[in-house]
Amino acid sequence: MTLALTSSKGKGKVGKMVKEKISKLFRLLNTFHAKLPDQRTFSTSCVLHNKILSTGADKKSSSPRVLITGSLGQLGTGLAKKLRARYGAENIIMSDIIRAPREILETGPYIYADILDFKNLQEIIVNYRIDWLIHFSALLSAIGESNVPLAMRVNIEGLHNVMELAKQYRLKIFVPSTIGAFGPDSPRNPTPDLCVQRPRTIYGVSKVHAELLGEYYHFKYGLDFRSLRFPGVISGDTSPGGGTTDYAVVIFHEALRTGQFKCYLREDTKLPMMYIEDCLRSLIELMEAPNECLKLRTYNVAAISFTPEELVKAVKKHVPNLKVDYVPDHRQAIADSWPQVFEDVNARKDWGWKHEYGLDELCSAMIEVTKPYYVDNSK
Ligand SMILES: NC(=O)c1ccc[n+]([C@@H]2O[C@H](COP(=O)([O-])OP(=O)(O)OC[C@H]3O[C@@H](n4cnc5c(N)ncnc54)[C@H](O)[C@@H]3O)[C@@H](O)[C@H]2O)c1
């Protein structure tokens, strides 16, 4: 790098010192760029580290400033709530392209951010001094198939924007992946972290692209890219966004609202699933795990696998008169190409992942959360 100092300060002894200091700064910056991120050394084991964090130690003093894209979806609202409690409300910037409800606006910063608008995202990152980017904006599997050009723009072009900005501003970035990143040629029971990935949906293709690009940016530029392949996520207080596993959320609402449920998957369709509490905790634990614990940049995380029939049996413990019809539609073909059981040994070994909600715990939690919305059909 050549420096041209043209002012009077560029001449004489002081000018030489300034020039040397600036050169040193550039050398230092170049060294940082060549290095992998977060190369601090930790003496404790990674698993122990996460156990300590999950006891809720006060971390607000050294809190990261986090931007969540697509934050008004099924996962973002709950995550923002948890991160605000952990790092302070003002440090968590929620964003999306839709209008936020009043309760969101009252609990912390919320801004408009279209992930296709690079310049606007850049301004947000600079103005809010963002450290972490949690990239949730996406079109999910079933919705993506019905609008492939838009899915390609949001899931691929949008990803390129956030990856490039994360690289430029040295952000830690989380991009969720999915069981949908596997396809009919992948082993389905169990599905390990590393195996053939040939998905047959645009959603799956865009997620494999994200996994590979994240890994590439990590090794090429030292980007601190982290990703988890989530199973179908089940939540009570936020609606699912058009995925193939949505039936496992809708059943609770229909059971309590009408006592009847029409399932769009066959009764024996086994898929990996996870309760939202486990899902959001896994994300926070991964983001807080010391870098040297991570042997992979994308991990499978698992909790339970069940079929619609098994779920119905468990829901009937709470709503005994529930009536269910199975009328498979186009989503059956997607489900048939996805993993049945997810193997997450690496997440458990490397950073101490452990799920807490089994099928019965999940059903009890879902009934408790959804019941207040409906007339009581459970008796
Ligand atoms: N929900 C699940 O079961 C599940 C499972 C695996 C992975 N994931 C992943 O987790 C992430 C969040 O999922 P979710 O269920 O909350 O999705 P969702 O569909 O509920 O929410 C996605 C959000 O993205 C926003 N969005 C769409 N276009 C946008 C744009 N151009 N700019 C900015 N925002 C835009 C939408 O308004 C929406 O609020 C996604 O990347 C998804 O692939 C979800």
C-alpha cells in the first residue's frame, strides 16, 4: 500500500511518524483479514462453556449488537424476545418488510429492511453498529415451490447481500439451514451432517448454496459463518411460514378450535421436528460457542421424529375427541424426499447440544400456549 500525504503534515518528522502509524494500521488490518475470526483461546471445554452460559449469567456488559432479518416470522419474534432479555432490548434490531404489531414496536428497535436492498442494509449495519447478523428472511419450502423466481431472489440474491456485508464489516453471521437441504439420494434414517445433498425444491437448493457459500467465505476470508439445519419447528404463539412441516403446528389450533383436522401428509410420514424453545436455544448456544469448538460451519440439530399418526395420538391425550382425515397433497412428495431421523452427534459433541422437549412435553407446551386463543374443545 502506498500512501500519499499532501498536506504540510506530510512533510518533516511529524509527517513521517503519521505515515509510519498509518502504514502499521494497514498492515494490522491486512493481518486481521488473513486470520480466522475470534482466535481467542479458552481453557474450559466447549460443552462446559455452553452449560455456564445457559444458566443465564449476565452478559449485557459485553453484549453484541444484533440485526435480525425477516424477524417477524415464526422464528424471529421469539428469538428477538430471548436475545433482548439476554443482551438488552436496545442491542437487538428487529427488521422485516411487513408492518410490525404494536407489542413489537413497544419492546425495542424495529426497522424496515428489504434484504434485496444492499445499500439500505449497509446503512443499517453502519448506523446501528451491528456485530452479529441473524439472517432469517426466506421463502420456505411449500411457498418457494409456488413462486420459484421470488424464492430465488429472496433466498439466493438476499443471501449474497448479507454475506458480502458480513464479510465487509467483519460480522458474525448466522444463516439457518434445514432438513430440506437433503434430498431423495441422501440417507434418510439417520441423516448425518456430511452426506449427499441433492434437494429437489428451490428452498433446499438455496439452503445448500448458503451452506457452501458460508463455508467458502469462512475459509477464504475468515468470515465467522455459523449455520444449523433445523428440523420442522413447532411453535404456539407464532404462525408457520409455509413449510412442509406446518401441519404439526396447525393441528393444535384446529384441535382446539374445531376438534377436526385435515392432514395434508400421509399418517406414516416420519419427519424430524423440534419445539421452538429448543430451536432458539440451539441457535443462541451455537452463536455463543467459542470458535475453536466448531469443527463444522453447519450442524444438524435434532430433537424428535414422529409421524402424523403418532402426533395425533399424543394430541388426543389433551383433546380426546379430535377427528383427523388424511388427504395428502403436493407437499407429500417434498416430505418423502426429506430425512426421517436427523443425526446430530457432532453438535452434541462439539458444543454440547441437548434437546429438552420430547413428543409429550411438546404437546403439553403447545396446548398450554394455544388454549387461551380458543373456546375450550379439550373436554
Ligand atoms: N420454521 C421452520 O420450521 C424452519 C425450519 C428450518 C429452517 N428454517 C429457517 O429459519 C428462517 C426463519 O424461518 P421462519 O419460519 O421464521 O420463516 P417465516 O416465513 O415465518 O418468516 C420469514 C420472514 O422473512 C420475511 N421476508 C420475506 N421477504 C423478505 C425480504 N425481501 N426482505 C426481508 N424480509 C423478507 C417475511 O416477511 C417473513 O416475516 C428461514 O431462513 C427458514 O428457512 C425454518
